[in-house]
Amino acid sequence: MERVRHHWIIRLTHWVNVVAVIVMVGSGFQIFNAYPAFARKGELFCCYPWEHQPIPAWLTFGGWLAGARNWHFAMMWVLVVNGLIYLGFVYLHGEWRDLVPRRGDLRDSVQMLSFYALRRSDHPRQGKHNALQKTAYFLMPVVGVLLVLTGLAIWKPVQLAPLTSLFGGFVWARYWHFVATMALVALSVVHVFMVFTVDPYSIRSMITGRYDESMSPEARNARPFRNLRPQSDRVSRNRAGTPQPPAAT
Amino acid sequence: MSGARGSPRVIGGVGRREFLTTGGGIISAALVAACDSRGPKSAERLLRYAERKNLVVERALFRHTAMDVPQRGAHDAGNKLPSYFISKTVPIWNESERGKWTLEVGGLIGNPLRLTLEDLQKLPRVSYRVNHYCVEGWTAIETWTGCRVSDLARLVRAAPEAHYVDFQSFDNGYHESWDIESATHAQTLVAYALDGKLLEPAHGAPARLFGPIKLGYKNTKYLTQVMFLPEANGGFWSDQGYEWYAGV
């Protein structure tokens, strides 16, 4: 059964966010590389083992420090405005119900992990998203808000001093900005990996909005790289030896 | 995978393989485009537009009452404060060639002045232990001593039309201009001492601008002139693409 899965506002903000995040992270890495360390001059920093090791140049954007800063301080408005539109829509339109953590999510996440680890043979029942997905999609905006706040704190450590103090001062605010970036990158990399290896059909749903529930990972019993094709189809081929159209639903 | 086993799966009229390769291609293309480049040339105008808009926001955020205070327990940089200048060697004022060093205060003012180092030291003296915020991302805590630019402005009777101040140096033409609000902030000093000792050539002797409220590159060392102007006059790094306002 095909239905519209993502409202056009969700689709639009998703892709604007893809561009904004790529530019923000790339230019952020370029900015970081101007001083790839956290220690205040004359001090040591406790909590970063890779002080003075730059991020590989191929991951950076902006060409040089000033270029990267100009991109960073322009794109930040796109990120923030787009993020507010997304959050506002999700709140007003009720989609937040599919995303906020609920009791039982932890148990369901453990079940999903045991399914991916081949310890469980059938895909756990799920709503719009599975419990791991839900957690990731909930954490992304949370990390995003942290990124914006720590970003403001290191942009204006004097004019917004109370905010900077909240994160432990400039050096720590810069550290949390970096850690939050890495968390967002990790969540995004896993998200893209899972889209391509578990539910490539969802890409279309993020472009046209349409999603065929009979192709859902739950319906296909799909793990990374496994059962990419619809379940019913595979079963019918095994029985009759000839492909048949998917059962009407 | 599926190609050898008969008809490829079709998703909305698009083959799955095609679907995957197109999707992957779009994302890889975006990544490649983003890699170690300055971005599209056509974006330059957009970036300059954003800087102009940011300037409005940043000037609106500015408060004279916002003071830089080092974090409790933070250590001074001491001799770890980096030395920076654009000349090939440390700029040193050569008295035998150029005569005694003076600081010229000029522009839209009622009372033009040339101040010797001794004159500067006679002006109300203030010391601030503050952060130095470098555009590169590091900070360094030092104690700067000197006179406030706001006191200088009062002394020379700066005109109300002087909305900007240009700070010039003898470091190969290095200069940076400031908005008047930031220049007359209480912590913006013409500094002649660092950590209780007269400035050394490595850090801008005989006198330099120091204010924690702007990034390091706005703080001209090796001062020669303080010019009160009706318009901004760019700056060494601002003219090369670094943000002109650079307030923190």
C-alpha cells in the first residue's frame, strides 16, 4: 500500500539540512584546523588525545580560514532557520509523536540490535520508525540545538558571556561544539549507511513523499545488506520458480 | 546481485540499481564538490551579503557593559603568548633614523595630538587581565596596561561624526579600523605594558592596541596613528577576506 509518508515541509527541510550540515561540518573542520587543539596558551588540555593533529584536508571546506569562516557564519542562518521550521512543523503537525522517546524504547532497541546481530530471526514490530531509528532521529535535533548554543558561545564569548560560562568557558564551549559535531557526523554516517543497506526505498519517500509499506524493512525482514528485495516476491519465486507481482494490499 | 537473475526490481518506474547508484552518485558528488575547495565563485556575493547582515546583528548584540573576565583557575600564557607581525623581521622603531616615537592622534577631532610614550604613561592608567581570542581558535590570558581609547577620544575631543577609528602601525602598513562603540569600550586600550613590563618588540612595542572584545587580528601592534574617521577604512586582514567586524 502506497501512501504519503513525509509531508513536503519535512522533505524540503531534510534536504536543505543535508546541504547546510555538509557545509557547516566541512567549514567547521577547516576552522578547527587553524588550531587543531583545545589547550589555552600556557596550559594543557585534559580531554582530547589528538591535540595538534589536523583533520584530513579532503574533509574540509572553504579553502582557507577566512573562506571557511565566511561560509560558516553565512550557512549558520540557513541551518538555524531551517531547523526552526522543521521543529515547528514537527511540533504543530504532530510528527513529534513518532520521534520522542517512550517507555519501552530501550527494550525495543535491544531487540533491534539482537535482530541486526542475527540473534533474533524476525524483525521486531515497529511503528513508522524502529526504536533505533527513533532514537537517532530524536538525538539529531538535540545535538543540533547543542551545536547552535555552543556555537553562539564561542562566537560571542564576551557579549554572550553567561552562555559561554554555562558550557564551562570558551575553551570548554569550543570542545563541546567539536564533540557535538562529531556526534552529529556519527549519527549522519550511520543514518546514510542504514538507508542504503536496509531501506533504500525510503530515499524516494524523502523525495516524492511516497512510501510502499510492503517494501518496509519490517515487511522484508531486512538487515544491513540482507533482504533488500521484497519478501513476498522472494517467497513466490522459491515456490513457483517464476516471479509474480507482489500481493495486492 | 539482481541483474543476473532476471528483471531488476522496479521502484516507481526506476530500477533499484539505478535508484541506488543515482542516490549514491548525488551524495558523492555533493561530497566531492565540498572537498577542500573555496566553494562556488558565484557564492562570493552571497557570502559578502551575509557578512553585511551579520555586521548588523553583531553591532546590535554589542554592549559596553559586557566585560571579558578570565575563567577562575585559568593560567596566564606568560611566554607562551605567540608573537606575530607581517614584516620579515620583528619591527623595531629606529630612533636614530626616524626620531623619537610618537603616537599621532588625528582625523575628525578638535585637538590633534602627538603623544610620546611618556605622555601616554601620564594618561589615566588601567590594567586588565583578559583573554586574547585569536581567529585561529586559541586563547591566551595576559595582563595589559595602558590608557583607554575612550580617554584618548575625550582628550582629543573626537567629533560625533567619527563613527570609526583606524589604528595604523609601522609594521609594513598593517592597520585595522574599528567601529567607534568597540573602540571606546572600557577594555580597549592603547597598551604599553604586558604582564607588568614595558612591551617588547615581539608583542608590539612601544605601544599597541589591545581589546579582548575583538579577535586578535583587529588589535594593531606597533601603533603609529589613531585616526578618527567618518567611514570604516578596512584593514590588513579584513581586506583579504577576514571578517571586518570580528567582535567576540
